[in-house]
Amino acid sequence: MGKIIIIDYGMGNLRSVQKACEFIGLSAEISDDIQAVEKADALILPGVGAFGDAMTHLNKKGLTPVIKDFVKTGKPFLGICLGMQLIFDRSFEHGTHEGLGLVGGDVVEFKLDGLKVPHMGWNNLYARQNPLFEKSDDQYVYFVHSFYADGVSDDDVIATATYGHPFVAAVRHENVFGLQFHPEKSGDVGLNMLRNFGKLI
């Protein structure tokens, strides 16, 4: 069985992602060790918090170039919630911050009249066929976020959801996947997505 490394950069619900992986039989280790990341068969980048802080932590730990080099190997990479936002070019959360640049696009704030931000709760996912999703509709998943990806190529969008307006809920660019929602909190639907990610190893 391939080894998944859940990248520990000091921000995020790492243990809950690890527990979800272990529950479905995936071998997942939490680590910030550069050699462990380099030798992984797949990477998961979770995250909760502010984009700028997250990039600062990744840079201080020397993980930014390691992640970029890993992606070039063609091995599977998955960003979850803030981890998905970090894969884009830049974010406008509390200023302008450069991201990992793995997928083209910006991260912008919800500006909604009459709706609470952050967007928090269960929403229907409108998904295209891809390796992570087995069905194209009627998949309810759990979101907690105030920002979303904008300017993403339609070719890279594999799922959308609606909160005030349609927004990008999941992306895929070659071996890089991103989920704006929390699969580890989305019941059997989310667990199945993680299981399918494991099959890519």
C-alpha cells in the first residue's frame, strides 16, 4: 500500500483527515519532514485559517519548493479547504499573497447580500465525472469557508456548488486535485472521495 503524507505546516485539522484515511484503510502519516514529503506516494494538504499565514508557515518550513517538485513527479496531490486555496496563484485575503501556483486562478472573498459569511454547512455538489467522484450529482458535502477560487479555467473545474452564486467547489489539473469542502466531514460521500484518491497511488 502506498504511503500518503498529510503535510503538517502548523495549521489545519490534520488528525481528522488522518483518521478518515485510516478508517477506509489508507496509510496516512502526518509529517513536516522534507524527506518524508519527497518520498511520499501521495500528498494531502489540509488547512484551516488565513491564506497568508499558511504560506508563511510553508515557506518557513521549506515545504513550498518541495511540494512543487513533488507535483512535477506526477504523483497524486490533494488540497482540502484552505489547502485547495493554496494551490492557486494568489489570494486577496487581508492583502495580496502568492500561492503555490499549481493551478491557475485567484482566491477571493464572498460578497453576498443577505447571506452569512463564512459559508458554513451542507451543500449539493454539481460534479463532473472524474477519478474522485463516482456520481455527477446529488452529492451533499460540508463546507466552511469565506473565500473561493475565481478565474479558474473551465477545464480545471470538476465540481461547483452554489451559495448566493455558483462557485468552484473542486478542481483537477493533471495530478493536482483540490476540494473546497471537507471530505473528512462529509460522511460516506466524502470518505468515498478519499478512497478514490487512494486508488490513484
